[in-house]
Amino acid sequence: MPLVKFNHEEMTDNVFRLIGERWMLITAGDREGFNTMTASWGGLGVLWGMHVATCYIRPQRYTYGFMEKGEYYTLSFYPESFRKQLALCGSKSGRDIDKVKECGFTPALTPEGAVYFEEAELVMVCKKIYFTDFDPAHFLDERIAGQYHPDDYHRLYIGEIVGAYRKA
């Protein structure tokens, strides 16, 4: 079933459930090379007068290099029936296995040229507009640094949402 463009301002999905419970794939790169990873951290909102999405990637992740090089990334969401594939994409590295082949995903390009997978039911295309690295000196709650950042820190990416697509 093809994806169709829709106005993301009309989204009625609960983003806390989409991201935190159902998870998402962050995909960066282009037709020449890309990688994807599962995430359960992120956000959608308004910043600097733009509709934005945030995501967080550790420098050790294979996706990080693609994110650094590219202008766009996608956040894609899947039905619960894809839980096993999302778990694999969060636990295995694209350096070691072909995650797309292992999951049976079908890569495609959005009109903006960003990579997504045809099996997704919702795709947000984001154009990178800002990044920063977490700084351990800025954690005000000790539990966060100790639980989520014992030895390394994520890079925060903010992307303007430039396209949104759903299953027809």
C-alpha cells in the first residue's frame, strides 16, 4: 500500500505512545547508502516558529555517520506486528548485518529524497536544522546521568518536519 502525503498538523496520534511504547526507526542516508536504528526517545513540537522533531543518537551507532553527512532523516512508525523487526534494528548494528534484508524491509525514497521503508504506516521527513551534544555538567538530576549516560552521551538532532506520509 503506497504512502500518501498528509498535513502533519492534522495528526491525532498520541506521540508519547508512538515514540515511547511503539518505538520508531530513525533512518539517515541516501540511495547510495543508509542505515536505520530503533529509538524510543524523541519528540515532536514547535521550536523557532517551525514544526520540529528531535532524535538522539550516540556517536558509536552506525547511523550516526549517515546522520552527520546527510541533510534529511526520517522517523517512521510501524504496526505492532513489526515489533520483532524493530527490536532487531535496535540491538544489531548495520556494520555487522544487513538489517534491511534481515527484517524484510523494502527501502524507498520520499519526494524529498529521504530513505524510508514501504512497510511503515507513518513517516515524518525531517531536515536537520540544529545539533548539540549532551554535556554531563548540565544534568540537574543525578539519576539521569547514572542511568542513561554512564560512559557516553548522545547527540541531539532537531529537524524541521518537511513532509509527512501515511498508508493510503
